[in-house]
Amino acid sequence: MSFRARLVLASAYLLAVVIVALELPLALNVERRAESEFQSGVLGNAAILAAQSHEFVARATDSSVRRLEQLVNETPRTRGERIVVTDAGGRVLVDSEAAAARGAQYANPERPEFGVALSQGRIDVRRRFSDDLGEDLLLVTVPVVENSQVAGAIRVSAPTGAVQTNVHRSWLRLGLIGLAVFAAGLALAWFFATWFARKLEGVRDAASALGRGDLGARAPDDGPKELREVAGTFNNMAST
């Protein structure tokens, strides 16, 4: 393998290690940040709606439910969220997609998040795969509290596909940047390796000429310090 090829391969290895070491943590951080912002947004919507609707959930009268429906419809759903509101017994009061009828029992073993919110009064955050949507859902269930008592629960479910798509796009951009840096680094390494190899070829050509009897052959004495020293040593030898 030529000296030039060795230099380029060494540069390629070093570039690859540095790019991976820099971009891998950055890519993971991008994913964590996107998921954190997504979860915070969904949780924020659920918490705000719970604070606004506690009186209507506690009463559960027809007029209260109509007001509750209005609040649900006014809640921003930029992530494709579905909002389900239940009373303290886990029965549906409002479903933003009207998939569950009012009064349907929604707190059951298949939906343990409602048990956590209604029985324990805690916010529950989990993921579940949706067969209907063919992707994971982020489920955020918040208890609705009225006079220090749990009066119901609000579950906001949001598909995570858009988040993953954005993360993958960010990864693609990072990958393209890494490839561009790698290509630029290789081009620079090739340039310097070629330049350095040509300087060495000058010393080689001078040695070959001297070996053929050309006593006036001299190596070029320009370039890096090390090459100048080698050329100077050769030229002094050729002069004697």
C-alpha cells in the first residue's frame, strides 16, 4: 500500500471515529428532547383542561356536560389528540371523537391508567400501541379534583408517529452533515497526502538519477522541515 493511501485511510478512520463520537450523543439528545417536549405539551393540555373543568365534571348534569364538551372542543389539539373525560366512577362524560358513548364504562382492566388517576389520584403517563392507527400512542391521564376529592379523570391520547418522523428527519440531516464533513475531510487529507507524496517523489527521483550517474542530481529542499532535512542530507551526500 502506498504512503498516500495509508495517510488517506488513517484520516478516514480518524474522521469516522470523531463524527460518530460527536453525532451519536447529539442524535440521542434530539430524540430525548423531541419526546420530552411532546409529552410536556400533551400533559400541559390535560392539566389545563382538568383545572378548567373540575366543577362541570363533579356535577355531571346535562348542562355541565354541554359546557364540558365546549371546553374539550376549545382545547388545542395540534398533535391529533383524543380527549376522554370520565366521572369518578370511570363512566364517559365526553369523548372528543364521539367513539365512546356517554355513560359507557371506561375504567376497566384494559385501561389501567384510569384506575391510577381515579383510585390513587395520580397523573399517569404511559405508551400503548394502537391497532387502529398502527402506531404508538402517548396516554396522559390526569385526575380531576373538586374539594380535595377526585371527581373524575381526563385522558389525552396522542399518536407519536409525527414525533418519530421529525426525529428521523433530524437524524437524516445530521447524517448528511456528517457525510459532508467526512467527504471534505477526505478531500483535504487526499490533497495533503498527494502534496507530501510528491515531495517524497522528488527525493526518490533525485536518488534514482544519482544512481544512474547523474552527479548533478539534487533533491528539492522545500516543503516541511522534516523533508527539507532529508533533502539537505541527500544533497550534502551527493556533493561529496
